[in-house]
Amino acid sequence: GPQRAGEIALARAGGGRITEIEAEQEHGRPVWSVEIVSGDVEHDIDVDRDNGAVLRAEQERADDDD
């Protein structure tokens, strides 16, 4: 569930504060999309809802507006 996805994402990001967890579809696969802020870095991590695998992990400066 979202709690476990948050734990997996936090471990991948190396810590931080979860700002958002959403259930989404990425390339036809159900994922939890987790946003984490750690210092001035924002992590966007997709965790597979079926098996907990990290499918995507990106990071950017948190002060970038896109």
C-alpha cells in the first residue's frame, strides 16, 4: 500500500520528507508515485503497486519550477 511505497521510496532517496503519494498508471503499470523533499532536492519515485520494485527514480532541485 501507500505506506510501504513511502518506506521503499524513502530508502531509495536516502531519507527526506514525503510530500505526496498518488496511485497512478505508468506505461500501463499500476504504480505509487511518491514525491520526497530532502534538503533542496526533490525526488520523484515510482514504486510498482504489485511487487514494490522501484520503476523510476528522478531528482531535481526543489526550487525549480516546471
